[in-house]
Amino acid sequence: MDTMLKSSPQTQQRSNHSDQETSLWSSGFGMKLEAITPFLGKYRPFMGRCCQTCTPKSWESLFHRSIMDLGFCNVILVKEENTRFRGWLVRRLCYFLWSLEQHIPTSSDASQKIMENTGVQNLLAGRVPGGSGEGQAPDLVMKEVQRILGHIQATLCPFLLRLFSWALLWFLNRLFLNVQLHKGQMKMVHKAVQEGSPLVFLSTHKSLLDGFLLPFVLFSQGLGVVRVALDPRTCSPALRALLRKLGGLFLPPEANLSLDSSDGILARAVVRATVEQLLASGQPLLIFLEEPPGYPGPRLSALGQAWLGLVVQVVQEGIIPDATLVPVAIAYDLVPDAPCDMNHDLAPLGLWTGALAVFRKLCNCWGCNRRACVRVHLAQPFSLQEYAINARSCWGSRQTLEHLLQPIVLGECSVVPDTEKEQEWTPSTGLLLTLKEEDQLLVRRLSRHVLSASVASSAVMSTAIMATLLLSKHQKGVVLSQLLGEFSWLTEETLLRGFDVGFSGQLRCLAQHTLSLLRAHVVLLRVHQGDLVVVPRPGPGLTHLARLSMELLPTFLSEAVGACAVRGLLAGRVPPEGPWELQGIELLSQNELYRQILLLLHLLPQDLLLPQPCQSSYCSCQEVLDRLIQCGLLVAEETPGSRPACDTGRQHLSSKLLWKPSGDFTDSESDDFEEPGGRCFRLSQQSRCPDFFLFLCRLLSPILKAFAQAAAFLHLGQLPDSEVGYSQQLFEFLQACAQEEGIFECADPNLAISAIWTFKDLGVLQQMPSPAGPQLHLSPTFASRDNQDKLEQFIRQFICS
């Protein structure tokens, strides 16, 4: 099939030649699919160091430069050498023999220790509210405690654990090419185990398979059976009963009842006793800090914060001296159970539906070489006690988005307040509300800090790079030879920024592997010269590519924020369609850049930015500006008559310090030296800068365009309405705009929810109680069309068309 992508009628032509198109996937690259083995190399940027500000002692003690060169291991690659036996039969039964040799510690008195816990005994004796002293017989309270304990956990079954480990190992080898783990990271974790504190793994959550894969990886590395705090919404009662036997922990529904409820008090006491016994016995615990995939809502999990709050409470009250926290990140080439329609809640997974899903996956993988790769990352462990002591000193005053941004949006004020943004979307559970207010704040900021570290240390997979290139630069198609060059360029840019990638190998093989995984979302066309053209499929295909490209956003987040801020600064001076040379004439002062960057940082949700709580907004602005200078987009412009910025010969270092304390910019001593507010910059005129600037702006385009369309929808939406109903209205509007304008990457229900919550924080929407439940109303301030237009224009200034 010799064709070129020229016009829309050829799209119909491509669909009529599906058989010919399919042949391109097997022969278009001149290589067989079996030749693709994107195993990781040995020398990579070592990522995941803990925060030097909050945990300086852990930063020094649990790391040595020699571990950076230990390389990677494939966790699911089990051979004859991994067992004690040798021979022809062993090579065919190595998975089974390996599972038999794994050490599984058992504790038959765990339930008895929980019953002997001081908190549980006080309930049984009626010394606290909710116990037998409130009209309930001690025997009835004892039965209720045993029932709640049976809902939380069960005694481990070694036979089931070994059988499940064998079956999971067999399944993973047919589902994935490899599951890579850095040996140096594992060595840090083993070193932390030797210090005696219990391990608490805090992980991202990309797939429902994470709850099985991560415990298996840790179990295979000699850490024993890891207890996993699972979400009961994702499992049926029958599946929960099985998972408890395998180490699963489930929060009883009574734990979220009101603080004065006797059933809630009893359930929370039993849950806390369970966590105390678990940590005191030294068993590792795995907590997911993100919501399960496919569930619309905040990124940070309320359930994960509840479990983490229990760990913090146990350590703060001295029941155990300390706990070691290990941030965990997992990255997939392609998430195996990604929901096809994210607009509907997922049903709980049952035993039979789960078995059927596994069977279907195996049937799809049978005879198919399109298997994905997985990378598990274990960041540097750190002490919870050390973090709790040091992190409190970084807490400053915060204000809501309504106070920070609304006066500027409406043109009532031009000065951005010098304070941090307070934005908390994750609801508080009953377990978290039982903590002191200071400890609640500690848990929220700790969870955000760890999740930020986990996301920043996650490897970038080849599908994320390919999806970003196709979405940001080549929505109308690109020749394969050009795509290969840009794939190599973007990989180098990722590595230069200190982020690791989850692949290696020959470039052409990597492209074939990646495009085969994205086969449902791209089309291959052969051109006259023998090359191939890669074209993203319109519609849902672009939406899926947009979700994949979000995995690359943390790598370029600072530069993307800076590029959009520069676009907003130039919006009132230079036409957006004007030539690059005309935009480069404009002088950009440092104060103007700071202000514009700060406005955009306030507008974007924290679930996207994931800022570290110990870092001030001033430091974030400076980091963004530094990144723009380092990548060559901005060049310093010396004003006439001023001393060059690099000239330090006449500066007196002895009299005044030429730096400010990090995070503290209001000290009286720092007011005496000159602030470099007069520094100016210009856009670089290098040939590569226009394309790179546009590329960076388009990384944030989906969320900014969704926010702008949400502002335009304010006068079209039917209010009052429930939050769920209004989000559905907005999502349908985004879909209609996508069909009309071809911007399908914005048609995402999660973006609609983020826009609604941001507008609530901004004071655009207000939630009022009503007999039918909480209802969203348009605030009086934004009831006028003029103010709605101001909001839309404020957002659109950051969008580069």
C-alpha cells in the first residue's frame, strides 16, 4: 500500500485496507517482533534520594555511591540456578521449586496479641466509651472485636501463599517481557532492615495488579510476606476473604463512622491494635498513596492517608521507637487493566470475574509478542521520626486560592500575596480525624511529600515518550525516520534532567516494540520512498495518548510551567501568531517572570504539580527560571550602564552574605543587600528554541484548555446541580468541543473534575446544603458574564495555540 497522508478522504481509504495495514506491523520495520528485547542497561541516573532538608541523617546513612553501579535484575526471571536443585526436570519445574524454597514466617498468636492490646482490653473492661460499660455484655463486645478483626485480616496460609506465588510467577512471565528492579535500591532497603525499624512501603498506584505485583517483588527479594492495605471497593467479599489469607488488610466500614459512635470507636481501636502488633512484630507494610486507577476523584488516597495516620500515631506515642518509610514507584509500558471508559465507576473485582479476566489476558497474550515491560523503583528509605521532627519547622502560613488568585483574575489587584497556597482535595476519614490537628497536618504533608518523591523517581517508559511526541508534535502524522530521531532526542533530554528511562536497546527495535504496544491508537502507512508514516488515530486514541504523555510531565514540569508563564507574559505584547524573532525582541524582567510563574503555579492543582511541602513558592519560581536558562530558552540581557551579573569583583563578601536562607525571605538582614530584580531576559534566537518552546507549552495544554473550556461553560451549565451531575455536564461539553475542534486530549472526566474543584477553591462555584444533598451554585461574584470572560481570558493567556 503506497499512500501519503494528505486529506481526510484517505482516512476512509485506510479503513478499507485494514488487512494490508496489518501486514505493515510485521514487515514494515524489516525486523521480527521477537528481536525486541528492551532490557535495561547498567549505567543510569540513580534516582530517589530522600529529602536532604527534612531527613538529612537518612540522606547520609542509607546510601553509598558504590550501589549506583550494581545494575538491574529481572525479578520474574527464575531459572535452575535460583533453586537448590539441578537437572532436566528442575528446568521445567523451577517456578514451582522456587516457590517451595521461599521462607514464609508464620505467627499463630497474632490474634491473641491483638486481643491483649491495652486499647482492646480497656474496651472489654468498659473503661472507655464504646466498650462493655455502655450496656453491652463483655461476651458480646468480645464477639464484636473478633468479627472486626476477621474483617481486617486473617492468619496467613503458607500453602496458599506458595501456590499463589507459583501461579503469579507463571502469569507474569506470560504477561510481561520483564519486571526490572535496581539491585542498588534493594541493597538500601536491606540495609534499612538491619537497623531494626519496621518497613512501611508507600507506593504509587497505576493498576489493580500492583497489589499483587509489588508484594511478589518484595517477597522474592527476601523481605518476607508483605502486608498490603487494600481498598475494599475494588474487591468482592469472596475475593477479600482470599486476599486476607495472602496478607491483605482491609479497613472495616465502621472505622469511618462519626467520632462519637460506639461502633466506630470499637472498630478504630481494633484497627489500631492490629497496626501496633504488625509494626511491633517487624512485618513490612505496603500502603498505596494514590486512589485506585479508574476511580475519579483526588489523586491522594483517603484510605492511604488513614493507614499512614495509624503508623504515625503508633510512632508518635512511643509504642515503637521509629518506622522506616520507603517510597515506591511502579511504571508500565502499558497498564494491563487500564479502563476503557473512565467515565464510569469500576465494579468490584470478584473471584470468578478476576479468573475470567486472567484467562482472557492469557488468551490475548498467547502467540503474541506485544508484551510490556515493568520497572519497580524503591527510593531511599528514611526515618519517620526524623521527618516528624524536622518537617514541622518548614510549615508556614497558607491561604486559600480564593484569597490568592480571585482579586488578580478580576483585575482588582496586581500584587500576588507572599504566602503559600492551601489546597486539600482528599477528604478526611474517621481514622485521620481521631488524630490531633497537628498530626493530621503532618500526615497530609508527609503523604504528599512521599508521593512527590515517588513520582519524581519513577522511570519514563518508551510508550510515554512516543505518545508525547505524537500528541505534542505530530498529530497529523510523521515519517518514521524523523520520529526515530526525535525519540532519541527526547530520551537524551530525559536522561540529562536526571530522570531514568525504563528501556534500552537498538533504536529501531525500541520503536517497533513501542508502536506495537500502541497499535490500537496509531496507524502505520507506507510511503513511496519505502519509509513508514505513523498517524495517531483521532478520537479516543488521542485521549489515551494524552494519559500516557502525562507520565513524562514530571520530567519537564518546571520548563513547561516556565514556557506557559512566558507565553502569558507575552500575550499582551506580541500576537500569538507573530514570528519568533518578534517575540525575542521583548525584554522580560525577573520580577515579571516571577509573578507570572507564581500565578500559574497557583492556578494548576497540587495533584498535578505535587510540590514538596518543605519547598516555598519562591524557591519553586527560582527553580523554574533556572531551568529555562539552563535549557537555553532564556538568555540574560544586560541593561545599559549596569554591572554585568557575572561581575563579582566589586562585591564585598565580608560585610554581607550574598545568599538568602532557603525558605526564609523576610529576614531583616536580607533586606540590606541588593535584590537582583532588575535583571532582564530575552527569548533565545537559536534555531531549536521555537519548536522546543511550543513542545513545552503543549505539555500543559490539555489541563489548561480543559480549564478554559470549563470557564466558557459557566454560562451554559445548568446550576444548581450536584457535583457529580455538573461534572457529567462539563464532560459532555468537553466531548462536544473535542468533536468540533479536534482537541480530544481535553475530553477526560478527570480533567473535568479537576476544573470543578479548582473553581470551587477559586470561589467561582459554591457548594450549598439542600434536602437532596450538597448542590453546586454559581457564586454571586461570577454570576456576571463579564467576570466569567475575565476568568477565561486569565486562563487562556497561558495557552500557546
